[in-house]
Amino acid sequence: MRRYVFLKVKGGVGGSSLALSLGKFLALRGSKVLIVDADPVSTISELVGHKAKGIIQAIKENLDYRTSLKTIETGKGTLTVLRIYSEGIPLEVEKRDLLSFKDKFSETYTRALNSENVDYVIVDHEAALSYEDPLFSIERKNFHETYKGIPEEIIIVLEPTPVSLSSTKRYIDALQAKEQLPFSAIIVNKVPTDEETMTRAREILEEAMEYSGAKVGALIPIINDYILYRPGAFTLYPIPVGVMEIALALERNKKIMYTPSHLDALKKAVYIRSTMLIETDSSNILKCIQEILEVPKKIYSEEFKALIFSTQRFSTLIAESSYVDYYGTTYSYEATKLKTGSVEEVIRLAKKLAQDFIREIEADGTEKIIVIASTNDLEPIYPSQEAPQLSRAFWKEFLESLKHGTKNASIILICEPIGAQCQALRGLVDIAVRAEYKDGLPKCIVLQSKIPG
């Protein structure tokens, strides 16, 4: 188990939104996550549509504490929100009730922690929290008594302004005066994406990391689509790439400072173990593969395997690339890639190709990147008038079979737009992009995405 605590010196900086994003990311990767919504504003509870009374009032009214829990199936995992405060009840009343039922709260909170059997606990506290706040001390004490030895990762969120930085420093000093807290990560949130502001925000991030001793930091661009903040918008809620990188870096004890880049779409696909289509010219395929391999290398280091399947056309270039754990050609498949005239034939062919690939992939818990370069060479030969329909049937079966037979893997398809059915592939993957390299500078255009944000 791991525990993350979100702190902020003022409201409105987006700490609750980022805590929810972190929980959603971990759940999508197959974990059981508990978010303790300990902010009186209850933003997280609102976003997941959790309208029940908080656990303080549930205790006061002798209700089952489980009414204050809401669980959502999220990808291969689950996300459970434990609401602390209730809507419509003054905060001073809630805090007075908490002190009145302190022992009962401790007992019930411990029972809730034990009942969920979770992999991660994320606590979102109110702004400018101090040790004098009863919930802060009671909640921490109960958790650490229940789970002895579990590390606590404290994440501080601030805005990209000098005022926010100076107030955050004072807040850190106030907290550290009583106890040496483990500040693990700094997030500078709501950063406008123009170059000048990004540069200033990076300086603020660097200074905040140095001051707090945090080894992990991230700049999160501002999200302008405020429709995402409506009640019950959890399914649409974005997961910033910076949040993904922070979670993975903390788990693997890596030191990183994330800033947005043209690789963010690729990072999303890799970190959430998704399927991705990259449309690019044949002259760019090696550059694409090199960038694909750079993404997990910084986070996963020796803990990932790159498996590249290609035809003879790219065999020399790919085989000489670094960080390739397995390189396989498709000679036997090419020999059987005959003209196909029916959906049944292409489905049978797709299943066989996927099975051949799966046999070459070691079934363990290691993170994997499966790269197909390029789809043009794997595409069967169809009657021209039926090519779009048959191409879609082939790739749909191939991807489903490959995903079903692999574990902890992202699947990257590289398609050359000239002479290929790239359009048929777009709707079958989680994210599709166009990769261009003009004057030596890379550019990534998102064509289609099922991944929010």
C-alpha cells in the first residue's frame, strides 16, 4: 500500500482535481484506490456524484458508515471515495461534532480503511491545514496505527505566481516547525501554455522543489473546459500527464521534473497501457521508434521490455536500436498473407498473427511496449472495393486478441498514410496521432482520443 496526501496553502489551486486525477490513473492501471475526501468543499465527492452524508454525520446519526463510501469501477481497478463532511452543514458544526465523537470516529475510520483492502490511499485536505485541525491529527494517527510502516508521500499544489510561491514557503515552514514532514512532490498547476509563462512557472517549480526537499515536480497546463467540473463528470475527468509521471516516479523512487512536451500523447498511451496509432511517413519510422523507447526508459528504467515486430523492410534499422529486448520479423506471416475476400478469412488471419506475437512475449509483470512497424506491411491483400471494411475487421480482431493475451502492455501501431488503411485503424485505438518532423523539429497532432484530457 502507498499513501498520498494533498496539501495546498489556499483554495482554488486545483488540489482536489489533481487528487481525483491521481486516483483515476491508478485505478485505470488495475489498482484499488481509496480517496479520503477531507476537504469541506467536497469537490471530489461532487465530481463522482457522491451525494450521501459524510462519515462525521453518519456517526452522529448512527447510520452505517458504508453510506459515506461510493465505489466506481474504473478500467481494471476501482476507485472508492470516502466523504468526510456533509453538504449543507456548517463547518464549525462538523468540527465540533468530530471532537464530540472523536473515539467513535477513530474506530469507524479504521474500520473503513480495513474494509476496503486497497492498494492506495489518497487524502485530499482543506487549504492551509494546520496541526491544530482535529481531522488532520486524528486521520493521520489512525492511518499510521492501522498500517504501520506505510510511507507517506505529501504532495503540495500551488499556482504559477510569485505570491503563491512565497505563501507556500511560509506554509512549509509552519508545518515543518512541529514535525519534519516528507514532502515528496510539488505540482505547479493551472499554467498557461505560452512559452514565457512556462519558463517562469518552471523557475517557480524548481525553487519550490529545492525549498521543500521534494525530488519530484510537475507543471500542469491549465484546463479551459470547465464543463468537466460539473457534478458527476468523473468519466470525462482528465488525467494530466504530469500526474501520471509523478505517480510512477514516486513508486520507483525516481527524480523527475515534468514539463509538457510533444510526447505527451505517447506518454498517455504508454502509462495507461493503452493502444495507440502513429501515422507518419516511412522516413520517420526509426525516429518514432526511438522516441517511443525514450518515454518508458526514464520512468521504468530496467523494468520494461520493448518488443518490436516488423518486416524485412525495417529489420536492420530496428535491430540496431538500443533498448530493444525482442525483435521479431513476420516472415512466416508474410508467406501466408494471401488475398482475402471475406470477413471470416481476415479474422482467422488476425487471430493467428496475434497468437504468433503472444508466443514471443514473456508472460510476466514487467511493463511492456509492443510496437508494430509498420501496419502497411501486415495488412492483408483485399479486394479494393471491400478494403475499408475488411481492414477494420482484421485490425479489430488483431488488437482485441493481442490485448487479451498480454499483460501490463501498451500497443503502438505505426501506419504510413500512403497506401494504407490508417483511417480504418483510428476508431479502433485509444489514441491516434500524426507525427511530423519539419526542419528537424518534431510535431505531434492528436487526431482522435478516447483518453480524457
